[in-house]
Amino acid sequence: MQIYLAALLIGVIAGLRTFTAPAAVSWAAYLGTLSLQHTRLAFLYSGITAWIFTALVIAESVFDQLPTTPSRKTPPQFSARIASGALCGAAVAIPRGSWATGLGAGIIGAIVGTLGGSDVRRRLAHAFRRDRPAGILEDFVAIVGAALIVTVLA
């Protein structure tokens, strides 16, 4: 059951930040915390993949702060977060459970993370009277949360 909780939570992270969840999963696989060798998701085991996702995390963090960045709830952004949650949920669950159940949990988590994260960020931006501190706080929560999920729960 714990593995499916991890799949759900990594999906929530994907809902907050599209590329943070796959970066964390890829680093966990590359460093040996998450066993993905000899699975269909073995590409996440590569150090090159981990570095590519890390670069995407940095780019996403920068672009997220721009005023012209579209809402995470627009169809392309929402779809990318759901796909990221599905991939990461399956990856977390595949070594010790059902990849299909992990995929489903990751999708549910991504939906919750996208919608809930948007609402929390809006409220924080209102409290801070600026969006940037809320965005930076969201980056921090996503990165620390992803690291904890792949090291503790997975």
C-alpha cells in the first residue's frame, strides 16, 4: 500500500511542477534507490536522462516566474502534468507493485496537485501581494517533496 501512496504523492509533485517528479524519479533510478533496470521504464535509469530532466526543472522554474506563462490549468500544461504524473507513478510502483495501479495513482495525484497547487499558489500570492514568493515556495515544496518521496517511500 505504501508504494501506491508514493505513486499518488509523486503525481501530486508532477501537478505542482511538470519536470520535478521525473527528475527525482530518474535520479533515484540512476543512484540505485529505485530499481528500473530491465523494465520498460529503464530509460529513466540513465544519467543522461537525469541531467536532461534536471535542466528542464531549472528552465521550468525560470519560465514559471514570467508573467506571460500560461496557467497550469490550460489543456497543454494540464495534459503534460497528467502525463508526468502517470509516468512517475508507474515508475515508482513498477519495482514492487502494479505499474497500472501506480500509473492511475500518479494521474489522480497530478490532477490533485495541479488544481490544488493552483489554488494554494493563488492564495499565497494574494497573502504575499506578489506571485514570485509563492512560486519560489512552490518550487521548494516540489523539490523537497519529490526527494523525500523517492528516497523514503519508494
